[in-house]
Amino acid sequence: MLLRYAVIFIVSWIGYETETGQLKAVTVVTFLCQFFNTAFVMLLVNADLTEQPMPTYGFNSGSNGDFNASFFRTIGDTLISTMVLNAVYPCIDFMMYWGMRAGFRILDRPCCSLNKQETK
């Protein structure tokens, strides 16, 4: 949620000519941030890149040198649970806001008023 609000704030601060362009930018930037945060950060933190020919910039302290059983025991469960949460969360978010709207409508009803057109 915080990442989404930060991306929306930054993209609206940049400014786009159309609402569609702004929505497209928010969607792309949010996807890239979530993808990098979910996949690459977890892989880099747990990777052992000592055998790689390229510079590793300090990512040599991990316990997994390759995609083996240890990798899936250490990282696989966390990646899968994060992907499931990211897949289910839009439905939870929609139901939460729908419930809030319904609750506010119920609170706005004139329960004891003689005038049925009057609201709070």
C-alpha cells in the first residue's frame, strides 16, 4: 500500500497530459517496483555469486549458489507466498473498500427521522 501511494504521488507530481497516460505510468512503475522488490532483492540477498565471472558487488555471502533443493527450501516458500498475496490482494482491497462504502451508507441512513429524504 505504501509503495503504491508513493508511486501515485511521484507520478502525479511529474504530471502527464492525460489521465490515461498517468494511469499507465502508475501501473508500469508499480509493477516494476513490486517485481524488483519481490524477485531480485530476495534472490540477490540469498545468492552466492563467488563462481560468477562478473563483479558481484558484495553479494557473496549467501547460501545458495544455484537453483537446487536448498534454494527452494530457503527462498521458494517466501516467493510463492508473496506471489499468492499479490494475486489475492486486489480482491481483498476491492471487498474492503466496498464494505467501507456500504458501512458509510448504513451510517448515513435516516433511522429515526420522519423525513425519509434527509441524511446526516
